[in-house]
Amino acid sequence: MPQEDDWDRDLLLDPAWEKQQRKTFTAWCNSHLRKAGTQIENIEEDFRDGLKLMLLLEVISGERLAKPERGKMRVHKISNVNKALDFIASKGVKLVSIGAEEIVDGNAKMTLGMIWTIILRFAIQDISVEETSAKEGLLLWCQRKTAPYKNVNIQNFHISWKDGLGFCALIHRHRPELIDYGKLRKDDPMTNLNTAFDVAEKYLDIPKMLDAEDIVGTARPDEKAIMTYVSSFYHAFSGAQKAETAANRICKVLAVNQENEQLMEDYEKLASDLLEWIRRTIPWLENRLPENTMQAMQQKLEDFRDYRRLHKPPKVQEKCQLEINFNTLQTKLRLSNRPAFMPSEGKMVSDINNAWGNLEGAEKGYEEWLLNEIRRLERLDHLAEKFRQKAAIHEAWTEGKEDMLQKRDYETASLSEIKALLKKHEAFESDLAAHQDRVEQIAAIAQELNELDYYDSPSVNARCQRICDQWDALGALTQKRSEALQRTEKLLETIDQLYLEFAKRAAPFNNWMEGAMEDLQDTFIVHTIEEIQGLSTAHEQFKATLPEADKERQAILGIHNEIAKIVQTYHVNMAGTNPYTTINPQEINAKWDKVRQLVPQRDQALIEEHARQQNNERLRRQFANQANIIGPWIQNKMEEIGRISIEMHGTLEDQLTHLRQYEKSIVNYKPKIDQLEGDHQLIQEALIFDNKHTNYTMEHIRVGWEQLLTTIARTINEIENQILTRDAKGISQDQLNEFRASFNHFDRKRTGIMDAEDFKTCLISMGYNLGENEFSRIMSIVDPNRMGIVTFQAFIDFMSRETADTDTADQVMASFKVLAGDKNYILADELRRELPPDQAEYCIARMAPYTGPDGVPGALDYMSFSTALYGESDL
């Protein structure tokens, strides 16, 4: 700034003006020297050695001057003053007729002129208001600030201030709570001036530079004194404006940080809850402890259906919402220039996806195990019933056989009786051989029950063992009795052939009837129409044999009738019944009637089972018809979403509206999924385990539906994040369209991602001059996981960062420094004064104590706090 041309040293001859300048300049110097812990009393005497003069310049400039001379000689003083004058000259100030010798000699006029030069350069020159500066800028600032006040008309820096209302108006304009301007009177300048000076000293930290008497008692107050005093008001209030701006910036940054921290806490809680549910659910799905009854296993299956219908779907929504929240949080962090959010260990999205995969793996295995267990129990129940039937028939047949084989009746029998006993025994052996197959079947069924882990295997084994032991005993007793009869056979000569023939033919026929009754009463399990048709065919073949069997029955009954005829004709004295068999015609007829009665019952059972299998076939076709429509529909929708995400046009809002309409159309398809679930439940309740009419299972449909809902939700979230990016960064729609066109052009595979080479080609086409190091740096931004790919969201974030400005750690640090009054630390009271209460306490709780050498008790380190806000150190 050029030196003021109106400096008139002759004016200093006016004692009143000189007194005002001495008082004002001394107070102004002391307002700065007290920052260094010192002051002056006499302005021309205390600056003579140059030491305080150099110190004053260091305080007001913030720079270090050359090292002063500490000697007491005149030459030392002149050297120090020259160093001060040289520093002033280095700031572009032209010193006219001011020399070091005059200052050292205590020339009051020269000393005051030098101080005025310093005030002009460091307190007034930098004032700028509406393209005016220095004195004119300060005058314009005063006029603008006092314009609304009555009786105030600032036109200069002397008589316009005599009534004191100008000073009071400046204070009231910036701090209205300090002065009641309405009570001031223009005709009471002493009160006005004293009020302004006292309030400025007490509340604004502006020292009292003049007394009211100095101004009121002078016709024309000293202009330089008034300018110096008024400049202190300007700097005090402009500093408050800077503090307000700095506080606003800090509030903005802290609000973003607080919101992000809340989002992080919400993510951590939701992730913890979801992982805890998965942790509790997987052991239940992995429990393979089988039940002993079909009813218990059916209850397990019903519990599993409740899990699929009621418990899992909300968790699917929570998982999808968790991924959306995570992506939104990361987008907000990138937009606010914060580091990416890293969840706690084990709570990454990938960890949740892995846990979810384990859950679905356990779920699939659990359903297969349930169905297999139901099949196994069904098979076991069938085998157990078959075992009981065969065992009961065999035990009924063996009842009394041991006692009969142990009889010694042949010892007192007649010859004819011996022969009868022998023949009877031969018939028994034939019957015993015929029962061998049944015993083997019983043993085979028991073995199969053991292999299938039947819960009542011990009782089955015990019963089977009793039957086998009894069978072995019967064999041994039969052999023993046969040997005894053979020894006496030579003593026996007569036998009734007819009885023998009856016994031989009646025994196998009786055994055949028992087998037929057993087969006709045997339960059956089939799963297809073909199987029931096979049983029906076998049954028809059996019915075709009944005429031949009836002929055999008639022949056997004919033998018995022949015996009766011979007895009646020859008056044979028959003692007792047929000695060779216990079978009689009445028993044969009774069993034959039983067989004829069971045949129509078997017919009815087969007809009912055939109807059931036809209904099962209808259920299969009903499910297949729907599944064969829904499955391809889901696949087509997945492919359409993939194309939409690449080929979308129009504004982001239009794209978002289109996607939400598309999502609504998908959600409206949910009733068809529910209908298919109902068909699937009917199939499971009917115990249908296969379906040749479709390749789709309900599991395929469920997984496809869940993937479809998740995919459309993720696509919508990507558009929402792009809108956040656009709005936060101030990016135009044309820029976004250009980014999308560039990305699609180099996304050669139309997969929604670019590999590293395509991304590099894209950047070069957009004008980037890339070296290997620069490209590696960019890749570390867009691909922090080093997967070698760039998603569209990462591409948008990068291009947004390249075209927009955001707050930085240095800007926040500079704002804190303004609030701290240029100190390297800040006090809690200063934070509470400048910031809203909640954000002030937020800073106080997180700022570390200041450890620098210039610190005071309670000092806080705002520098490390600012750095931590942007992830450059730990907060």
C-alpha cells in the first residue's frame, strides 16, 4: 500500500491531537504486545532500544525477524530499530523521513508517524469491502453497518464519531444484547462514548484507546486515532464472522460423521441379530436324530414347513436390507470423503453370505433327510407288520408240535396204529419242509429290520430267535421220532392208504390256502400307477388259479368221502380220526370259504389304491403345469433385469420409477408362488416323492424367487446410490449419461463390470494421460479388494470425485484454528461457545489432550481430531 500522502507532522503540534494519538497508538500496541506477555508505558521511550518494536512486528505479522542485539549501547539500539524498519519496508511500505536515529533519540513525532505507518499496513490495508480497500474500505464498512440506525451518518473518521452513536451502532449491529440502542440520545455524547468504550473493553476484548473527554473536548478529533480505534472494531467483528463460518463448517462435518456412525451401529446390530439367528437355526437343521414313529417324523416335517413359510422369509428380507444399508453407508462415506466402513470381524457382507450359504446347505440336507427318514419308517412299519403276521402264523402252526413229536404212543400202539403213526409222521415232515420257506422269510425280515435300524429291533430279534430255536428243536425232535418209528416199522404191516393219500394231498393244499390267505391279507405300499397295476395283474393271475384249486379241493374231499364209504360199507371199526393228519374236510372248507371271502376284499383294496394313485398323478401334473410356467418366467425376469441394468435410458429418477414399477409387477406375481406352495404341500402330505412331469422342484422355485427379489432390490439400490452421488457432488444428468455411455461402450461383455484393461482404455479415451503408477493408484480407489474389475458404482464414484469438491481434513483443521484464535490447541469453553451443544460435546469427548509445549491445562488437540475424521488416523 502506498504511504498515506496526508501525513502532516505539523498537525502533531496540536496538543490535543498528539495526546489522542499517543493514547490510541499506545493502547493499540499494548493490545498486541500483551499476547507476548509485555506492554509499553511511554510510546517514544519504550521503543528506543528497538526490542519491543521488533516484538510488536513479530506478533502482528506472525513472522520471525532477525535476531535482535541485546547490548545497551546506542549502536545496538540503532541496529534493532533498523531491523524493524527494514522489515516494514519489506512489506511494501515507503517510509518517508523516518530514520532509526530519530526513534532511538525518542523523537515523539517520528515515533508516532512510524506507529501510524505500522497500523496502516497491518490493521487497515487488508480491509476490503465491495472492491474498496484500506481507509475507503473501512469507511464503507462503517457506513454499511450503521446505515439502519437513526442519527448516525458516518462520512469521515473525525466529527462523524463525536456523538458516540457510531461506536454504539457498530456494537449493537453485531452484538445487540450488549447495548440498548433505543435508550441512547444524540445530545449525550459522553454517555454514548463511555458506554461504547466500556462495553468494547469488557465484552469484545478491545482496549480503551481514548477517553470520552478526548473526543468531546476537541472540535475535530484526530482522524488517525479514530481510524485506529474503529479498525479494532472491524477486526473484532470480522473475526466473529470467520468463527461463525468455521463453526458452520465443523457442524456440517460433525453431522455427517454422527449420521455415519449411527448407520454403522445399525448395521452392526442387524448383522449381529441375523448371524445369531443363523447360529441358532443351523444346529436345529443339522440335528439328524431320527424319531421312532411316523407321527413324530411328520411333526418334524410340519415344523420344517413352518420354518420355510413363517420364520425364514423375514430373515431373507433382513439379509437383503442389510446389503442395501451397507451399500448406502459406503456410498455416503465416499461422498463425504471418509474411509470405507469395515464391519467388525465376522460381520462382513461376505461373512453373512457364507453363513447364509451354510444355512441353506443345512436346510437342503435336512429336508432330504426328513423325506428319507419318512420313507425308512414307512418301510420299517410295513416290514414289522409283515414280520408279525408271518411270525403269528408260524407260531400258531408250531403250537403243540413239540409235545406231539415227544409222544411215545407208538410203544403201545397196534401194528395198524404204528403204520398210521409212521405215515402221519411222514406227512408232518412234508408239512415241516413246506414251512421252511416261512421260517427263512421271518429270519430275512428280521435281518432287514436290523439293517434299517428299527427301533423295536430287540423284541423282533428275541421273537425271531425263539422261532429259530424252536425250529431247530422241531427238526431234532422230528428226526428222533422218525428214527423211532423206522425201528418199529417192520413190526407194522397194515395202513389205511386212503388216509395217507388224504393226508398227503390235504397238507400241501392246506398250506397253499394258508399262503393264499396270508397273501390276500398282506399289506402293500406303492408309489405309482404302474406298481398298483402290477399288483392288480398278479391278483388276477391268482384268481385264474382258483378253478384248479377248487378241483383239487373236490378231489381231496372225494378221498375223505371214499374213506367214509368204505367204513360204512365194510363196517370197519375206526378208533379215532385220520391217523396221518389233523386236517379235516371242515377245516379245508372253512379255509376255502375264507379264501373266497378275502378275494373281493382284496379287489376293493386294489381299486381304492388305484384311485389314490390316480389322485397322486393328478397332483403331480397340477404341480408340474404350474412349475413349468413359473420356472421359465423367473429365469426370463432375471435376464430382463440384467438387460435393463445395462440398457436403461432417461434420468435416474425415470430409471428408478421404471425399476420400482418393474419390481411391483414382480411382487404381484407372488400369489402364483403361494399357489404353487399349496400344491407342493398337498404333494408332500400325499407322500409323493418324485415327479416325472417336471424338472423343477419347489426348492428350485423358492431359490429362484428369492434371487429375483434380491436382484431387483440391489438394482434399485444402485440407482438410488447414483442419485445420492449426483446430488451430493452436483453432477448434471448429462454428465451421468456420458458416464453411463462410456461405461457401456467399454463393458464389452455386457456384464455390468469392466476388467482393468477395458477401464484403462476408457480413461485414455476420456483424456487421461496414465502412467503405470497413476493407473495403479486409480485402481486402488475403484477396486480396493484387488479383484481386477470395476463396477459401474465404483466408476461413478471415481468420476464424481474427479469433477466435484468436498471438505478435506486441512479445511476442517483450518476452521478449528479460526475458532481457537490461531492457537495450536482449543479449549472446551471455546467449543461450547462456538458450536451447538451436542456437537461441542461430541468433539470434547473425542479430542485428545494437547501435548505441545505451548499448551495450557485443559487444552485439546484439534489437529489429530480433524485428521481422524477423514480416516487418516484412529479417531
